[in-house]
Amino acid sequence: MSELIAMTKNGETLGVHSTCVEDHERNGWVIGGELRDLDDTAGVNEGDLSALRADYLAKLGKKPFPGWDVDELRRRMVEAGV
């Protein structure tokens, strides 16, 4: 994963392979932000996270990004009005 570059747009940060940075920049992404480990769920009950993911799927009809934590899932559900 050493080739991933952190890029940010609209408050979201993602890891982009170094060969794809220019493509993302053309779409409004800028270099910056902090990448976190996708397995970083410290302090979160796995059952709560699983339940919230299932709730997201049921209410929005699509699977959530697996790297989203409980706070991000809740934020996106509120933004979607569910």
C-alpha cells in the first residue's frame, strides 16, 4: 500500500494508486488528507457496525463502503434523510 496517495474532495479522503492521481485531479480531487487503516474500528462493537451496515442496505438499497465507520454510516444516512 505504499503506492497509495491520499486525495480529498468534498470532505472525503481516499487512497489513490500513484498512477491514477492525474485522473482524479481532473475530477476535482486534490492531494492531501489522512489515510486510515480500513480495519481501524477501535472502540466500536462489531455487532453495532454490522447492524448499521445492514440498516444502511435496507434503507438505501445499496451496500455501504466497507471502510466507513459507524459515524460515517450514520452521517450518510442522515444526509440521505433516512
